[in-house]
Amino acid sequence: MTFICSNPVRLLLAAISTTLFLPGCADRPDPGEPRPRVVILGFDGVEPTIVDQMFAEGSLPNLSRLRELGGYQRLQTTVPPQSPSAWSSFATCQSPGNHGVYDYIGRDRLTYSPVMGTGNTFPYDILPDGELRKKPYSVIFRKGEPFWVSADRQGARSKLLHIPFAYPPDDLTRGLMLCGAGVPEIGGFNTYFYSLSDSFTQAELAESVGGGVRIRLELTEGKAKVDSPGALDPYKPGQSESIKVPIEVAVDRQNRSISLTLQGKQVTVPEKEWSDWIEWTLPITDQISVRAISLFHVLEAGEHVRIYMSSLQFHPRDPYVRFTTPETYSGEVADRYGLYKTLGWAHDTSALRRNALDEDAFLEEAATHDEWVRKLLEDEMSAGNYELLVAVWTSTDRISHTFWRYRDPLHPLYTADGAARYGHVVEDSYQRMDRIVGEVLDRLSPRDLLFVLSDHGFHSFRKGFSVNTWLVRNGYLVIRDKPDASTAFVDDEDDMLRSVDWSQTRAYALGLGAIYLNIRGREGQGIVEPDAAPQLAEKIREELLAVTDPETGEKVLKSVFGREAFAGKSQVSAPDLQLGYAEGYQTSKTSAKGGIPAAVFEPNLDKWSGEHASSDPEETPGILFSNHPLIDNPAIVDLGVTALQFMNLDVPPEYQGKDLLSTKNGGMEGSTQ
């Protein structure tokens, strides 16, 4: 084997022993030899300090082994440290300023309306006479070519499993891809159906159930009929009205089970258990129908009746929109394992937050899905035929988001009983990660390259900061017909900036940590002159950095970034200011949607109790393990560059990352985010 390394002393040592690993010198074959394999395992949202503690306790043996083989470092994330931004940087080896993904929530500059920040799916376009004008299709807003597409173009075979925010799938000539986060449900985004018996109060029935639809069961002698929302009605474009599908419900309180009859099929589900996958046929027109799948879970089948139904998901044998490459791969996986979860947001955090799923059911489902992805990975590794394999799990992130309340005694929802029961579940998910890493490591040779990463870390979310309310109080945002800035607010938390007087407003917030200036010629009703914008942004930045929590005296923000943090070809769509919160603080959920509540600060009483989306990125790094020693200060834009270099492939000139196996910092110094 020939080693490619610039240090002549190491070349001599390498010639003596082909198994010697040296820092800064990768074991790379001659270009004439078969390419080595690169395997990248991603685990969304793993917090390094927890990993460090588990190392001290000896509870991550396989990651400890990997650390000894190569190394373990903090991984620099993006500004902001949100999953869409970070995974897009992972894919394109470019900063958000170039790929253009800044937030889950974007804005329409002309109307000031919130929009999806990552991509969109468009339903059937059908003419009034029933003729099909266009099939459903999806688009991604991310710019830039993923490194696996570059590898494919250069002849490398790839297998790509559940990479977040890489949907719709890329067209590969010699690889396969199964999309993860980003694949929508049919007709909306992560809707759940929560049926209640008439034993529940009107207040409970009227409770807001963001992310889902709550349906009341009118039981007569233990039976009821209910219409479940199906696919969006193509004859009502622009509306969220669904075509309804009837379901018959029969309650067996003695045996504590529920029987469900739909579309000629009957399924019985005992209390506290999950159904098998249910197949649906959703009529769109007389000629067009959509196939879908869903799961039921029975929370209660006694005095109270509570039934959860998952969102309607793509049927893998006949998907609403293609979500694999090749298109037939989704059906091949179903033939191999049976029906499986196709929704990209694989863990229904909305249902847990609204008590439509309990904690035990949520954790059970998360472990089941983790195992399914692990098995798929195992089989694809056994099948071979790849030089690059990437697989990602997201349960580590979703469990942290929803169970951090039991890790932090200062969180408003913390209880000692809850901590005793659920205070370890984040560590449990990390131990599943460790087992997966061990199995993969055992399958690889020292000649192969293994990366294990998380895209960002985690923090407690104890208190929400209402950015728009702060902007009102400080005279930057004005509400129509409410001239007193000291008391003005909007009752409707879903107002989405509709009550703003744009003729007097200089700045507004939308998204998880973004502030936009109302610039003339850029925004729909802009009033800020472009040449005055930098000075205004700096003034707001300085005032925000001085904000303290009136209850504790703590600084709320560690950093506030200006547009210079987003230098690149997509800077035009970037926020003018990006917040970087201190530990315990995040943008309030109401303000993230464009709401303007009465209070600037509010305790976070949501089960969504851990967060990272707009934390200070310096304090929110991910993790990076490798079986080869790496240079210092790795960043998430570096992994794809390193993978291409390791496979002796060309690196596109627009990539900003550096080769982590090189003795020199190639590419962008420090991998500026």
C-alpha cells in the first residue's frame, strides 16, 4: 500500500508498517487501488458534556474504544445551531450564508408571513373538470451540491439513510438514498389525531393542540363514528381543508381494548399498545387516489377513551411523492421488512407535548424506530456495494427536547418523581448510540474511515424571551391602534404579525432567533433606508446584549450576530440579526410564530424543555469521533471534504471545509460558519 502524506519521516514509518496510524497522516491507498470505505454515523443533538460524564462512568464502551483508535473532539456547529442549518452545512460543506438555510421558519419579504424555511411540498393540482394538471411534488430551499452527489458523479457508490433535511432525494447514478427529516405527511406536517370520549370537559376539548387535530367521540353504547382528516382537498387550493375518511370506533371496556373499522378493515388494539400498520386509500377524484399508512395507539379504554392516530404517511409501495433513490427502493425496503415509518419527523413530539401520547409510549416508539434504522444499516453494510455510507438517528435530539425537564432541577416542570423515572432517558438513548457504533466498528477494517458525529449540543429551556414584545417595548415595532409601547400586545398568539403597523415599524422577529429590519425596497412595506440599516442593526444588537432577566439579573443573550456572520451567495435571505441565547433562555414559541404576547419573559411550561436552536453556537458544539487521528478544531463543513479526500476524489472548489486528515489546514481557515 502506498501512503499519501507530505511528511517524509512518516512516509518511511508508514512503509515499515501499513497498520500504523499517525496523527495528521491518513492511511490512504494509491489511487490505483480500490477505494477505502467511509462510514458516517450521525446522532442528532448529542450533548458533549453528557458524553464526557458517561465516559467517566464507563457507560460508553464502544465510543471509548473509538476514541482510543482515533480521537474525540467537540465539533463546531453553525450559526445558528439549528438542525436544518447544521445538516445542510454537513451536506454541502458550506456555511448557511451560502446554502441559505437559516431556520425552520422563514419569512415572505413582501407579506411578512411565516413560511417553511427548509422546503415545501405541493399537493395535486387538478382542474375543475377533474383533469390532472400536476402531480404532487416537493422542493428543497437549500442551495449547493451535497458531497455525496459529487462522489456519485466521480464514480463512488453511496448509501444514504435518513440524513436530515436532505429531501427530496438526490438523483444518484450508482447509489441509494432513503430520506429522513423533511419528508412530510400527506396533507400537512406531523398532524396527529386525538379522539376523546364525552367524559372530557369542554375546557379539555377546547385546548389548543398545535401540531394535531383533536376529535371528540360521541359514544352511544360504546360506539361512535368519526371523520378523520385525510389528504388535502385539491379543489380548495391554499386552504388546509382535508378530504374526510370515516372511522367506526367500538369500545370494549371490560377487556380494555378498542376496535376500529375503516375502509372495510377492522383492527383491535388493547390499551397501552400499538396497532400494526394500517393501510389507507384516500380518494382525491374519481380517477385519482392516494395510498397512505398510519398507526393507532390506545392510551385509555375504560371510563375515559383516548386514541392516538399517527399522521397519514407515504405508503412505501406507492408513495405520494418519491422519497428514495432509486424510486423503487422504498418498496424494496417494504418487501424486506414490511411497512415502516416514512414520515421524516419520525418521533411525534407534538403529540407528547399535548398529552396525545404519554411518555412511555413515546419512548417505546423511539426505541423501536432506532432499532429499525439500525437493522437497515446492518443489512446494507452486509450487502456491500458502497464506498460511502451515511446513516443518521434523530431520537437523541427529540428525547432531549422533551425530557430535559427531568434533568434540570431549575426547570419549571421539574419534579423529583419525574426525575427518578425519566431523568436517565437521554443517557439511555446515548447507550443505544454506543451499541450501534460498536456493531459498525466491528464490521470495518483499519483501512476504512469511520466518523461519528452530532450536529450540535443541548441546553435547558427554562424561560421564553418574547422578541417581538421586546421590540415593541423599545420602540422598534408598532402595533396598529395601540400607541402605548409600554403596554401594547396582541391577544391572538397566532396573529403572525398581522396587527403590525408597518409604516412605523423598523424591525420585527420571526423564527427561532432571527430579527429582520424593515428595509425599504427589500421588505414589502419597508421604511428603513438601506444605508441606515447597519447603524440600526448595531444599536439593536447592543441593547439586546444588555438585556437581563428581571427575576435573576442574568444576561439573556451571550451573542448577537449581524449579517456579516452570513457572508456568502445566499446572504440576501439571511436575518439582519441572529440571537445567541445564554443557558436557560430561548425565543418564546409565540414570538417565533410572529406573535406579540403581553410579557417579555414567560416561564417555559411546555414539555419541549430542552433546546439549542438559537443558543450561542460557541457553547453548543456537537461531537466528533473518528477511528483515524484528526487535526484540531473540526467543523461540520469539514466532514464531506475529508470523506472525498479520503476516497481520492476531487473536492468542488466552492466547498468551504478543510481535510481533517491533513497536516495542513486546507480550505477555509477555521471553517468559518
